[in-house]
Amino acid sequence: MNQKYSVLDVVKQDLCTGCGVCVSESKSTLKMGWDKYGFLVPQKIDAFINYESIKVCPFNPYPDEEVCDEDKLAVTFLKDASNYGPHIGRFENTYVGFANEYRETSSSGGIATYIFKQLLEDKIVDHLFIVKEVEGSYKYQFFSDVNDIIKISKTRYIPVTLEELFNIINQVEGKIGVSGVACFIKAIRLKQHYNPQLKEKIPFLVGIICGGLKSRFFTDFLAKKAGIISNYSNQEYRIKDVKSTSSNYSFGAYDSENEFHQMKMSTVGDMWGTGLFKSNACDFCSDVLTELADISLGDAWLDEYKLDGLGNSIVISRSKKADYIIQEGIYKRELNLQILDESLIIKSQKSSFIHRQDALKFRVDVFSRKRKLIPFVRKRIFKEIDLITKIIQILRMKTRKKSLIIWKNYQSSILFDEKMSNHLFTLKMMTKVSHKVRALKAKFRI
């Protein structure tokens, strides 16, 4: 490992997603705190700079060779997986469907909630370390009572951190299951690599397929758009409309008078493809399907499932243990799942693959020319992209950065919409052109 860089350099280069695992390797020289753009990042609490903590950073520019990327880590942690695909990673089986009991109260198909329940009931773990509501906000918490399983069945698009997990893990008796997005799962695997005893302590990881981590500003913006002028709490990001499509969901939150405000997300436009309020580090993550988890879960964004407002999940079992849980659930008729072809799993996250993998080389080239620090990324997925896609990438980079600056300066949804309108319009038009060109190329097989 190159000792020239520390996690503070990663933060300075805007390459941190706030997983917080580095804190546990910092010898009490770091803590997690909010930065000026609404992200949780490690901050110094001691004059001493600890260079060791970067070894567990998922965006380390100079990792050790044996753990340099997701492919290498998968060889260690998922070596017994029966199948492999260059886009999917190592896996046992791929499914689509829902959990009968938890579908209505979950963001998509309720599979994550079902998995959490089984992990506790089958004594695979004694505790879960997952995100849930805490005093009007959301953070990672230990969760051990299967009777409270319904409390953690919603998706949260707000920064959280794993910092507490490794600070107190030695004080917690029993085994722990953890859920997280790709970079968080990678950080845990790195921690387990350098601390092998944690492989038994944390025997199961649930991977949540992620379209990009959002700043706290994202929720501030949505609350204002929903009509909340004062403080907000108990926000819900994926309120289903069972009479509509799975993508036609709403955001809602309570104001200081305990009145609930709700709005359709369609009224604020595309918050994902534009990169609004997104972490810059996400543009250097090529792991679309949480390749290092025991099981990967996400939305079934496929035409044949989008019309179902109750939602469906794609499921990728990656360990024998995970696949056993799924197969048992199907046998007991607790899970309504069907085998889904690998190609359709990829199709369900097509937009993310195009952005995160196909255009990765271009973003790396752009940042390299600016002499910026670049995380180590998998060169095997590098592709050349056309001019229109390059323009879209540049527009997304600018839109992402501009959204954070404008909200920091004004914190007004009206002014935000006004000052972002030209940027978003240009990006929207170029994206439409790109879709038409791609359709023509597919039609004529160019």
C-alpha cells in the first residue's frame, strides 16, 4: 500500500461515501461528521495522521494487490459460488418476485425484510446492524427482536455510517448480520480481510442495489417541495401507489406540527439519472449489483413488472447459505419467486450499467487529466463511448456539483428549480438524443 495517502486525502478529493469503517482503523484519530454539502465523512480529532486506515477504504487509490478490486475480494469471500458472470459477479441463482408477508409494507418486494427475519429466526445471526428510524431520523442500529421486523422495511435515501459497528463490535455478544450498499459491503469485506476473526463475527451481508448515494440536501429539498417549511421527521421515500406503476411512488414526511405532507416523486423529475445531490465517489463505483454480499436485492425495473404498483424485487443469491434461505422460502410458499435469467437481471439495472460501467473509463480519463486522485477501478470493464454519451457525462458531472452548491447557498426549492432549470433542460435534451441514437443503432444493428 502506498503510504503517501490517507483517508483525509480521499475526502479532500470528494471520493468518500461515508461508510465510516476507516474510523475503526484510525487509532482514535478520526470520527464521522457532516461536511458542508450534507455528506457524512471522516474528520480529524487528532493532529496525528493515520495512514493505516485507508486500507479499509472502498475508494482507496492504492490498495493492496490481493484486495485491489471486487473481483479479487470475491475470490476470497465467495469462492464457493457455483456461477460467475462478468456483469453479475459470483452467484448461485437469480430470481424475481416478492415476499408474501412483507410486500405491502416494503419499498419493493419485501425480500430484505424476509431475509432479516430468517437470519434471526434460524439463528444464523443474533443481531442485525441495519438502518431504521431513530428519534425522527435514520441511522444504523442494532436490531435483535424478530417481532419488530416491520420497523426496518423501508428504503432510506439519506447518509448513514457504519462507524458505530466496529467501535463496539467486541462488546456485542453473538454474530451480526449487516445490510448495506456496494461500497459499504466492500468496506466490510476489507475489514474482514485485515481482521479475519470478523468473518465469523459477521457471517452474512445483505447487499442493497444502489443507484447512487444522496446528500442530506436531497431530503431537505424533497421536504420543501412537499410543502414543509419547518423541520421535518419520519420521512418515507417510497410510498407505494398500488393502483399505479411501481415507479410512481411518493415522498412524505411530518412537519413540526406532526402533519404529514406527501407528493409524487414524478413532480420533481428525474432525481437519479441527472445525478442531483449525488456523491461524487459514486461515479467511480463499478459495482452495480453489490457483488460482495451474500445476497443482492434491488428493484425489478423490467417492463413486465413495472405495471405492478406493489413492487417486485430482483434477487441474486451469492452464497450457499443465502440460496438455502431463498429455496426454503419458496418451498414454504412464503416467497413468491421465479428464476430470472441472468440477462434480465442485467437489463433490470440497464441504466446503471451504462452509466457506472460503460462510461467509467471516460470519467477516469477526465479526472486524470485534471491530475485528481482516482480510486483503483477495474480496468477490465473499460469501454469507449460515443461523443453524445461523453457530453452527457460532462453534463451530469456539472449538474451533480451544481445541485449541491446551489442548495448549500439558497436552501430554497423555488430558487433551486430556477437556477438548475437550464442545466437540467440541456441534460434532458441530450439524453433524449442519446436514446434515439441508441434505438436506431439497435434497429439497424450498427
